[in-house]
Amino acid sequence: MHRRSDDEVSFDPRSWVRKTSSPAKTAAEQSSLSRSSSALRRRNLVMLGAVALLAAGLVVGWMAWRAPVKSSRPAPAAGPARVEGLRRTFVIDRVQDLAAALVAEGVTMERAVRLGLAANEKLNAAPGELRVALRFRPGQAGVVDSIELRRADGSGLLLRGDGASGVEAKPLASDRVVAVKVVRGEMDANSFYSSAVAAGVRDSLIDDFAAAFAFDFDFQREIKPGDIFEAAFERQMDGEGGVAGSERLVYVSLQTGAKSRALYAFQPSGDAQPSWFDGNGVSVVRGLMRTPVNGARITSSFGPRLHPVLGYTRLHKGTDFAVPIGTAVLASGDGVVEFVGVHGGHGNFVRIRHKADLETAYAHLSRFAPGVVVGATVRQGQPIAFSGNTGLSSGPHLHYEVIVGGAQVDPMSFQLNQGRTLNGQALEAFRHERDRIDALRAAQNG
């Protein structure tokens, strides 16, 4: 067996000590070795601390990645125990995310898991977002006093208990209440949009307001500054007084120097959606809409005019609406598509037959809506195409025609018979809804 000499390197750490030849030299080297060891221990402690901080950061990052929580407040910073009775609100994507969200809020893993399992069981693991209201027990940091979980419709679940000694689960009925807000205003010199927004009408409801009067008013020619409008819209309020979900118009009125109109939204039994009726239960819907495009400005009316492209005077057989290219063009009434394609100076063109002797036509279109082909059935207000600048056109606009017995007539003066009239039980239900809305309007208007 080979014996190691004193100069050879050993792989046994116990032998890694330099031998000395004199006691004096050994003491000096021992002192130096002691100082080196202390410095080494300090460096090791610093490195261990850095590693620990890095590991802690990775754990926090992993938890955040595993359980994203949309909170209405900033995430709590590390620090002292929570304030007594602190209430937190946030939203989770699904009930299965509750446990991870509770851990992020300072609840122990064991308690969070118990509470999460109880919620998951009672809500049957149903998908969908949940609004969470979390309240901590006073004086006990990280101990839950109650958890309220609400679905989009306001129903949900109330959990009580900290999860360690048991959990009490109680179903919650919807906390939504329906409220009606009434706003009144005057038309300014700019536009109905600016007038309505200034009065307090949400911009998402302005198109619905204008559409309610599509059969009765020409917003470009008949509406003047100083005209009075009123809107009542219904909205759901949650238990905290916040608006929940979208709002919908239930009443609109418009009073000009020449006429006035008040309409109520009502959905008769069997109808797919609400419609507008006057105070007597007569539908505003007639055979044709006055304007087949929203937000339009009339640039040329029916009658003789100097053609802007051809340069000579001839009969203008329709009404021109100035709108940006790509604006949705709506079928002005129920009917069947008779023509789709290029039609001489009309460019891209659609013609719809509504009755045996009644048609409408739409010209200078940029493109056609999907499904609009010859023989297709269309409904009033359905997008059939998009405005453009094709054919003999001097700028982006929609040319609209009403054709009676094969001859064009003025679309702005043409009127059909009034819409359907409610009767029987439908009329009785309408009157009840009308009276409810009027009572709410009177209460707010003083």
C-alpha cells in the first residue's frame, strides 16, 4: 500500500492543517487562523441572509403567480399585525381561488384551506367572479370573523368562523335593489350628445334615447336649442350603494316648439325585448324609420339640386346623410333583400322590399354586412351595410331612398300607419308599469 508523504495532498478534510516546526510560529499562525475563521463566518452569515431573502421572494412570487387576486386596494405590506376589525374587499376569478386569496391576506394556510373548502362545497364550485368582503376578528390578527361572497347577480354565501374550530355557511339572497334616476335638460347649440351628457345622461344610453324617437323626430332639422328633454333610467344598486351592472332607459320625453312626445319602455309577454310605447299603449314602431343611420347630419334633401359630381341640376331622389366611412347602415323596416351589389352611380347598393308597393334603397356603401344577400330576411334596425364613398359620390355619406309604387318619395315626409296597440292583459300590465315610472318621476321632480 502506498503511504502518503507529508507533502502530498490529502482528500480527508481532517488533515487540512499545516504542520509547524516551532511553538512560537504555531501560536502566531493559530491567531491568524482564528481571525480568518471569524471573517469567514461573518461572510457566510451574510451569504445565508441573502439566500434566505431570495428564497422568501421566490415563495411570495410563486404564491402571487398561483393565485392572482384582483383587489380594490393595494396589497398589504409586511409589517405589524392588522388593525382590529379590518375589512377587506376584492374580487376573485372563481371560488377555488378563495384559499390562496386568504393566505395573501394574512390568514394561516390551515384556516384558509378550511374556509376555501367550505365555500367551494356550498357554491358547488360554480364558475364566475365573486366579490369578496373579508372581515377580521377584532384583536386577533389573521383570524377571520366573516367572509361574504357575492355573484354578479348579488346572491352568494356568508361564512362565519375562523376555519380552525368550524365554519358556519349561510346562503345570501341578492342584495340588489332597483332604483330609478330622472334627469332633465335643455338642448344646447352644439349637439344632443353634449346636451344629454351635461344633464347627467350616461353616454352609453344616448344612442338608445335617440333610437326611441327615430320614428318621430329628425334630430338634425327639428331639434333646436332650448328644446326640453327628460330621461329616466333604471339601475341596480348593491348593498353598499354602488351601481351594479348596466343601466337601461325606462322613460324618455322630448318637447320642441312644434310637438312633444313621451315614451315608456315596456316588454309585452312573448316579446324578446322591450319596445317603446306612448302613454296610451301605442307602439312608436311604424313601417319605416325616419333615419337609417345613427348620428347623421342631413347634407342634401329630396328634390331638385345641382349634382356635385355631374355639374347640372336634376332631381335628387333621396336624402343624403353625412357619416364617416364604416358607419353601420340599418334596415329602416322589416323586409326581404332584393338587390345587393354595384348599381351604376350608386356604387355599392342595397334595396329592400317591405311590402308589395314599398321599397327602400341604400347607396354609396363601403361594404355589406354578413348574411345580407338576395332573398335574406332583415329586421328593422338590423345592420345591413356600412357607409362609404363609392360610385358618383363627392364625399363619405349615405344616400337613402323610399320607393312607393316604383317612384321615389321624400323619406323625411313619408309616414306609414301607427304601430300596434296594446290591449287586454298586456294593456293592463303596461298601465301598471307606466304609473310606477310616473310616480318615481314625480317624486324626484318634486
